[in-house]
Amino acid sequence: MWYISPLFTQSENGQLVNRQTYRLHESLLQLQIPSTTSFAEPKTQSPLLFGQPRVIEAWQGLLSNGHNHLFLAGMPGLSPMAVVRALLSEFPQAHFGVDRDTSVYFMDRIISRIALIGDENQPGLLFQKSLLIIPVEYILERPAAYWPLKQVLECGGAQLGDNWHELKSQVVILGSAGDYDNLNGFDAGFSDRFSLYAECQPEWDIEDNTQIDSWLTAVNQVCQLTCGRSLSIDAAKMMAQYASRLVEHQHKLSLCWEELAKLFRLASPSDAPLTRQEILELQLRQQNMHNALEKSSHEAILEQTVLVQTEGEAVGQINGLTVVDYCGHSYGEPARITTTVHYGDGEVADVERKSELGGNIHAKGMMILSACLYRLFGRDAPLHLNANIVFEQSYQTIDGDSASLAEYCGLISAIADAPISQELAMTGAVDQFGNVQAIGGINQKIEGFFRVCASRGLTGKQGVILPKANVRQLNLTQEVVDAVANGRFHLYQVTKVEHALELATSIPMADADEDNQYPKDSLYGLVQRRLLQLIGDDDMSLTLWQRVKHRFGLS
């Protein structure tokens, strides 16, 4: 009697599938911060301007020429109004090109013609020595007020009664990149009048220790400004991992300081620096504020109200992975995807789409899946089968193509009558040539399946199959990393659908010969045999003697 490692699986014909080829090492599952990392020398500059050279350059362009006007695009987690206040503090308005005595006006109400232009008795703000800050929503809520502004900017002034009043103000509009695009569609000449455009950068690239040190210093400043406490170096490193997870990239850190400040606001007052343990507790508190639906969904799976298998094998059934976004909180959970096949005209039916529960991107993924199948098995003749693919117990709209890898594997399993391990879940998009492509929400998806497996008891064989292109997006919780390091949970990276099929079915793959025929004991060989059976021609590829033996049951 001999033992087969969980990194190897044995098919019915005794062949081994080497899982070690695809297995991810625990060092690849999180942002790795060197132990020598420390705080850099603090800067006097506001942390809101850290990593924003484009914004600073555009603002300096505004300062240097009194005829320039600016559109400043913020982003979620970094308010353009807060950035402007930081810029005004960093570059006092006394340096503006218009005049040393320039005033700054923040429009706090819907703009009107009277406020902007005025009348012959009282000229408006545009004709005063001022920097006029206008949130874009005030323009969008009252677009008619934009045209007088446009006219003054074009003409350089306006006639009020008998007097010509020269434009003396500079205008800064605050919005988003989408707002800027909408205004260009609304007015084709908008970018001519607002010649300066600055877009806040959401990420900070970390290619060396110096860049990490600089970010740690900036986040420490944000913490001090938010809650009055500094960060210990270990707590700052913990925040770096959190920031890396926010942007889903191991070589980038988030500059959306407001998202990080939400965590700091939960901290208790103290003179002592925040520790790593306190950051972990704050993250747990923040998560518990929003995860009521997540807990309810998890309980439904554990109580088998929602059926999800994490042990055994099944034909045409596979664990897909989904992400649920709810009230600013996102979490992952497994979804049981089933496939049945029968004789037909070659249609792979998307039940979600037919029931109007599937979105356009999901429908596109299903079409690509069908094309991938026909590329392999329908080159010379149509396929005489129909298939139905279903997200079981799903009662809300499903969109995205991240389940197309799981759906393809379920389809091949159903055709070949080859069981799939229910200890594995998978996620990934596929193209027409069988390449596995990156998807979003990879961390939440892995953690969602791990949570279910851990609650039922880890067997040491459970795991997730994911696209290799997603590896650098991994920033998993320490619990998952420790389970992978101890061999109680596994992550497998794949680049082709055949790799995923090999892992899921434990049946080795093989290449086709010059006649596009696969070895009969390979998975695709089983698919070809079943397709022939559907048209009553399963012995077409056999020799005459093999057909006679098969017909009369001779050995």
C-alpha cells in the first residue's frame, strides 16, 4: 500500500496529476514588507498631496498665469475640496498671478447669474480679484448658469450697463473624471476654457524600500491628523497591507486617505501610538458594522439552506465564486454551478440570461465559452448536443464573466461524465482560445470559500483555482495565509482551461494528433467519445476489427 500526497491526484487509470506545478507558495499571498522598513523623514507638506505631482504641477500652472482656469478631478476616498484646501495651505494665494490681494471664494450654493456676473450696480464674483472654487454639481444641477460663465471666460469680461468689466477671477471646478468628460460632451469647447486638468492619483507605486518608507510616513501623518495618535512601525506596516488590499495590487498602495481615516476614527483616545493589535481590532470592528448580510448568507450555507458541497465528487457540478457588494462592504461566497447535457442542435443555454437574471457581460462570457468548446470539437461538423448551465439558488441579477472558467469545466465534466472534486472552487474568465484571464474581487472570493471550508473543518485537500494573472492582486487575511503555509488549504494558479480541468477532475490532459483526435483515456478523449455517442457513431474512429469485437462483445 502506498500513499499519494495531496499535491498529486490519481485518476482511474492510475495516472498522476502533479498539483505541485500549479500550487502557490504562501510568500505570494500578501504584500511582503522588508523588516528594515522604517518611517522616512517627515515632510511639512500635507499628506493629501503625497503622490500627487500632476495636481501640484497643474496648480502651479494656475498660479503662474492669471488667465488659466482649472478642472480638478478627485476620486472616492480623496475629496477634491480637501485637496484644494491643502494646496491653498501649501501655496498661499498671495502668489496668484492675478493679484497679491486675491480672495478665495468657495461656492456653497447653486450658482446663479447674479452671483457670477451681477449687474451694473454690483459686479459679480467673476469681476473681483478672486479664486472662485465651484463644485461641479452646482453646474450640473443648473446648467443654464454655465452659459453666462462660458461667455465671460470666452470674452474676457462682460458689459454691465454702460461699463465694460474685465474678468479678474480664476475659476476652479471640482468634480470627477466622469464629470469632466460629461462637460466636454455638454460643451465641445469646455477644455479650451479650462485648459488645466488635474486628476488625483489613487495609487502609489512601491518599487523599492524608499517608496514604502515615504508612504508609511504619510499614513502616520494622516493618523495623527485624524485621531491625534501616531502609528507604531508595525501598525504602519499593517496599514500598508490594508492599503495594498484596497487597490488589489501587491506593488501599489492606496492614496485614498479617507478610506484609511475611517479606520483611525474608531481608535480610542490615548497618548500611546497605535499598535498592530489595535489596528487588527479596528478592522474587525469596522467589518462587524457592515457584515450582517454576510453572516446571514454564511449561516444559510452551513445550515444547508443553500447547498454548497466542500467534499466528495459530482458530475457537472462545480463551486464557482462570487462577490456581493452591499452598503459599502463586499464579501465573497461560493455558488453552486450545475450543467446538464442532452442531444440537440449545439446550443449552450444560459438559464440566467433566459430568466432575465443575467447581465450583458455574463451573457458575453457564455458566448465565449461556447466558442471555446466549438474551437476544439466543432471545427468540421456541428455539435449534436444542448447544454443548460445554471447558478443554483440564485435569485438576484448575476453579471460579469468571472465564472466562465467554472462554467466551462462544469460543461466538459457533464459531457465526459467525469466527476469534479467538490473540495475545489474556481474563478477566472476565459477567451476563445482557452486562456484563463484575470478577474476582480479575488481576495474576497478566496476568503469566502475558505470561510465555508474552515467552518466545516479543513481537510487538507480543499482549495481554490485562480488565474495566474491575479497572483499579484493577492492580499489575503493572515488566517488564509497560515492555512496555506500549513498545507490545510491550497491555492492553484492556471493559465489555460486545460490546467483547471486537470486539477478539478484529476484526469491528465493530452494533446490531439494530426487528425484532431485525443487519446481515449484523456479528458478530451472522453468528450469526443460522448459526442460521437450522441449521434450514434461512437465507434467511427475504431478499426474494422475493433468494431467487430465491440459489436459481439469479444475481448
